[in-house]
Amino acid sequence: MNDALSALRAIGLDVSGITPGGRRLVVDGGAVEFVLARPSDIATYVERGAADLGIVGKDVLLESEARVVELVDLGFGACRFVVAAPRGAMQRSLDEYRHLGTLEVATKYPNVAERHFRARDIAVEIVKVAGSAEVAPLVGLADWIVDLVATGSTLRANGLAVVEEIASSTARLVANPASFQLRRQEIGPVVERLAAWAAPR
Amino acid sequence: MEGPHTYMNQQNPVGPPRGFRDILPTEARELGVIEQTLAEVFADSGFTPLHPPLLEFGAVDSAKPRRIQFLDSDGNLVALRPDLTTSVARLVAGRYRDMNGVLRLSYIAPVFREEPPMSGVAREVLQAGVELIGGDGALADAEILALLAESLERCGLSVRESTVQVGSIRLASGLFGILADAARGEILRALREGDIAGALSRAREAGMPADHLERAARALAGGDGVEAEADLCRVIDLARERWPGKDKRWGVPNLGLVPALPYYTGVVFEAIHADVGVVASGGRYDLLIGAFGEPRPAIGFAIDVLQLHRALFAGAWQPRSQRPLLLLRASPDERATMRCAATIRGGGMAVALGDVVERAGRSVIHAEVVDERFVKLDDGPVAEAATLGRDFVP
């Protein structure tokens, strides 16, 4: 959020009306109107044309498969989708996979997890959780997890190690496909300035 | 006796499955007007309607199927057709195997697509489209592009400059021509998913030089100041000759237009409306028929009729008004009532005996039977049944 605000400020948009954590969610910014929303809702807003442009993580786009146009990689908000397993339990997991033919994987990102394991031809049962997947192996809910990590410290604190990286993610400038074509006059300069802002990073 | 509550349970739900909806008479009447107009426009360019079947054979995908498919009682995996172009391609490769000439085929029919729950997207889409099979070159491309513009115009949608975007898969792929085939394939896949940023960063990774990269980025972003490829402009200029001399510029070159459907090979286009989004899309698909038999050049488009209807409505559109309906109250002489109604219909006026609650926006006139030859209009004089049709011209 703060990175997004400084990017918008850097290209000369008036973001003074936006207070992170504030109650006003639709904010007048002069030539543009800002809408503040949860990341996964931003993809929906833009996909359905409620907003013309959005700033949202690639992680959200991968999970939601929203039909939007990804215009600029803004570079901030870096994180990775990883498969993680209890440290030292790799051999046990693989034995179990051979024995039982399937592994249980807890995740907040079932679409990303399912696509990944299908592509690797590994049979898994996905267990969807709403938060804190990293405790799942500790409490015996699942063998592995698929989670989004920035530094990996949460994984380490829970005795987990990265088995494999699935994808890396950064914030993206996205547009509604129809708006991008029809409102090019208005959208174009914003896209160009954000691209120029992101380029040297 | 079953009470009304039984309609609320799972066995007897009152509404259709998610993503499907009832189209009630008012909307159905309006859609009928649009469909009739489109059928006329298609016929005026020599396209002849056909009806592919609702079911085609399904396919086992590694990805999540976008088809609604199931096993029939023979044990075959069958799918509700997800689009008509593929059905027409299959049909042409089989039934027109030995006829090498040009085919002009059109359809107005629903297609079905699986969509994730709670995404607010319809699973049934009504499409009206044409396929020109055997037509090749800029002239065929321009004819189909002009026909799309004309179809929208004749339905009442004003086609402004940015409404029709024209791209080219061949030219978009050509922007990355110096890269190896494998990298170019990945880049095209990213573009089909709308991931322009990802496509460009993949090109950078694959070693594309900075000046090429810069040119590709500008071409994909489109907009003013981008010099469009001559081939593309030629098609657009030719298509605009449909309304010669008119200042109206309605096609915009845009290489960033790479539709999600994988079968396009050449020119592609999309009609976009500010309020409802994509109204129609199409393009050249020279290899699709080859998947079912001998390859043949082909180009076509499909209009999403429900989206077009919404776009027309956003512009305060009114369907052509219909003849009013005469609601005729019977006289005690039932034989005279029947004869009177027949006489009125014979004179060109629509008649219903009694009343009707769902009028679907149609205007009605009330009258009572006097005898075989005369009716008493509720807000007027006694009138002759045979000449009523002349008095109420719409």
C-alpha cells in the first residue's frame, strides 16, 4: 500500500486524500478517483470494469485468474509462492507418497497449488485454509504447504523449509481490457509514467 | 398435494442453475428484433444459416476445462459446444471435404462455458456470427471486418472510432521474430492471457535487444503516435470503403489485441462498448479446419447478442414498435365472437380473446364484440371488424 502510494505520488497524482487504514474507501484525487480495496477484490473490480486500472500483486492474479491486462511490473511487494515441508521430514514425505500415493497440501492458494502439482504430475489432496497454512504440518493437518513468503522467517519459525519455488511475484499495474482500449487517452499517460518510474528499478 | 414450499428445496429449485437465466417476454421480444436484423445483414452478404448440434465430443484437458461436459449413456465424454467456430470447422472439414470453393455460413445460437462460481459470469452466451471459409487475403479480411461494423450499425449501435480494434496475431508474433520459436510461443501465451508486462520481461530474458524490445513495447501499448503496420492499415482502409468518403474512422490498429482463444492466425478484431465491454470478436483462423481434415483459410466473427442488447440499452434504444394487440371481450354469442375475431385478423390486426397479463411492452386496445361484423372500442365508437387493421397502423 505504501509502495503503491509513493509510486502514484512520484508520477504526480494527488494521493493526499488517502489514509491507509482510514474509513474513506473512495477518494477523490483530482483527475482520477481512487478506490481502496483488499488485494483479491482489486482483481475483481478491474476485471468487471468497476475500476479502469489497479495495482495488485502477481500472486493475486495467479490465484484469481482474473481476466485483466497486465501492463507494468512495478517491482515492489516482492514475494514468492513456495512449496514448504517440515525440515528434515522430506524423506518421510517421499516414503509416504510412495506408500499412500498422495500427499496432503494445506494452502490459502488452492488454484496456484493445484496447477503446480498437476504440472509436476504429483498427486496431492489440497486442503484449503483461510489463514496460517504454516501451522498445518505442525498440527498434522497436512504434509506440505503452499504459501506466499517474502523473507521466509515465518517458515523458519515454524520449522519449515522450502522444497521448491513455484513462482515469484511483484506488484503489477493492471487494466480492464475494455477500458484499456476505450479510455486510452486518459489511461495512457498514467501507464507511461508508471512504466518510466518502474523501469530503472 | 404439494405445497409451494416444495419448490424451494434442492430437488425443485425455483431458479435455473447458476450462470443460466430465464429470458422473459419483454427481453425475448427485443432480442428477437436484434436477431432478425442480424439475420438480414448476414443474408445480404450471401451468408446462409446453419445449425451445428448443441453437443460435441468433449476433451480431457490438463487445464481446468472451460467446457461444460459430462458422460452420456454410451459412456462418451460430450460437451455443450463452447463456441460455434470450432463446430463449423469440424462440420466443414467433414461434410464439405470434397467442395473446395468458398463457403459463407452464419449462425445465431447459444454456446456454453464453464465459469467459476460466484464470479457473476453467465455460462450461456447467445452468439450471432459468420464464417467465411476459403476466403483469403486483405479483401476477405476487410469484407468481414466491414460486415461486423455494418451488423452493429444496422442494429442501432453507433460504431465510433475506438469501438472496433484491429490487431494481427502474425504481426504481434513478428515483433518477437528474432527470438527462437520456443521463447516466442511462451510470449504469445502470455499475451493471450493479457500479460503484456510478463511477455516483455520474457523477451528480455530471452536476449531480445533493447531497441527491438522498445519497439515491441510501444506497438503492444498501442495508442496515438504508434505507427501501425502497413498490412493492417490496408485491411482497415479497405473495410472503411464500405462507407466511402465518409469521415467516419471506425477501425483502430492495435497490435496489443491478442484474444484468449488460441486458434487465431492472422487479423483479429474486437468491438468494444464503453458500458458493457466486448460486444463482438473475431479473426482469421487458417489452421483450425486443418485440425479436423484438410486446412482451409477461414475468417469469421461472433457477436454476443446479449451484450449487444445491453449496449443498445445503455444508449436508450427502443426496439421497432410492434402492431398493437386487440384484446377482445366475448359477447354471449360465442360463435359470433369467433367469427368476429377471424374477421379482424383477416383485416391485418392482431387479436386475443379475453385478457393477457404479460404484454411484454406491447400496446393493447380493448374492445367488445357487438356481433360478427362490429366491435365496440372501449375508448371509442363502434367500428367495423374488417377495417380495424387499417385504422391502427403502427
